[in-house]
Amino acid sequence: MSRTRRPPSPLPQRDGLDAVRVRLPTHGPFTTVRDFLVRRLHRLPAGRVDAMLRDGRFVTRDGPVTPDTPFTPNTLVWFHRDATDEVRVPFELGVVHRDDDLVVLDKPHFLATTPRGSHARETALARARRELHLPGLSPVHRLDRATAGLLLFVTRPELRRPYQTLFSARRVHKEYQAVAPYDAELALPRTVRSRIVKKRGVFAAQEVPGEPDAETHIALLDHRDGLGRYRLLPRTGRTHQLRVHMNSLGVPILGDTLFPEVVETADDDFRRPLQLLATALEFDDPLTGTPRRFETRAELEAWTSYETWAT
């Protein structure tokens, strides 16, 4: 069964960001669209919603919403959130590959993949759309904000589904590297399997008893001065999986602010980034069948220059 195509937004992107879309419910105690918006956007004062209505910032396919526009069930409304001051992430995106269909970027540490919470313009998606002049750019998968390395994007939304299916069906070979303490008594290589749960509102994922749903193959590539450089091959993609599994072996990744314990840091603290890097993506292209392999051009600073990373 094919999916119903999402109707296009009547509002253009702003700073690489799509307009927010909300759908009015099928019923409710609302006389006007304004009544619904005040309830739906509860984090905004009612006076701010009224000001946005006066400025014509809420629109439907038929035009701007006014304070008196009657409530009509299932109507779609679009708007742009107010721009907020965001801390500039002082690292650049690297373009590893670009063609008519795909863009592969090296995402730096501290840059979220897609807009969420307080991170909007300072995300890999918004930055790439602006810098590459590709408004249709869309991510196929995600990396944690703390993790650096390869991110795969499609240039047009209609291409997203076949490439996303590769990831969901585990037909993408993913490689990572990490720098962590070296333990001469830790037998490697090995495959770590466990059950990982990430609860809403809790920063760090946890291993819990039960049937394993996370699997990572871990090997030691090199070691010196008490540090090891590890290759991590995830078979699954649970939240924080690589960080959880390295910590479970007693060698937490350098710069990890979640494992073994949560350490809160400010948004403008860019010291000692997590030493975890997505180094390779390999798959058969779902459109052409051509084998594809992309490799990062980035390096883990704690391995190349520990003193610089540690300052």
C-alpha cells in the first residue's frame, strides 16, 4: 500500500527549517482556530498567539488564519516558530560525497542531526540546506548530537523511503571508531549483546534483564599510552548502544557525559567531545543496485593529539 503524500507547505523554508504543521482535531471544545492554537501551543502565552495571528503567521491552504477563522475539523495549519538565540557550533560540516540523489556529510561533534528542542538552525539538516542550497535535503538516518561522522541525506523527499528501508532492514554496514581506556585483560574482539531501554525524560539509556535487542562487535585496533582505539560494528541501532556497550566492558568512551554517570554540560561547552566517530557506510544502492561505500575524512582528536583534546 502506498502512503498518502503529505501536502506541501504553503510557507517557504526559513533558515533551512520547514514550517511546523498541525492538524485540527476531528472534534473539540473549539469555536475558532485561535481557540485550538492557544490550547495546542500551550508553551506560548495566549497574547503571543494573538500577535502571530495579527501578523498572518498561521496559514492554511486557503490563506492566513485570522482571530475569527472558524474551527473546521481536520484542517491543516502551518507556521514558523519564533527564532531563538542558538549557540553557534564552532565546527563545520564536511562534504564527503554529492550527486543528484545523495549527499554524504561528515557531521561534527555537538551538532544535532535534525531540529529538536532548543536546537533548530544549528543542526546538520538546517545548515546543509542553507550551505548547499538544497531545500529538499532530507536525512535518511541520524547520529546523536555528541557523535561525529557520516550522515546520509537524499536530495529530494521522494527518495527518502527506499534508503530509509535499507537502514530499517539492517542492510547497511556501519562502522564506527572510538577512543577509550586500554585494558590489557579485556579479551577482544568480542560481540556484546544485551537489552537496552531508553525511557522518556531520562538522559541515559540502560541495560536491563531480558531478551537481547542490541548487538555490537567490538575489536581493538591499536593502543598506546593507556588508550585504545576501537572498531565498533553495530548489528542493531538502539539509542546510545555503542556507548552503553563500551561502558559495560569497563572502557567508557572518552568524553562521554552519560556513561558511566551523567555529567551536565552547557550548550556552549565544546571541550573534550565524545570520541566516537561514524567512519563508514556501505550498502547496495536501492535505486541502481550499485555497491556504495563512503568513508569519513575526520579523525578522533584524542588519538591524534590527546593533549589538544584534553585542554
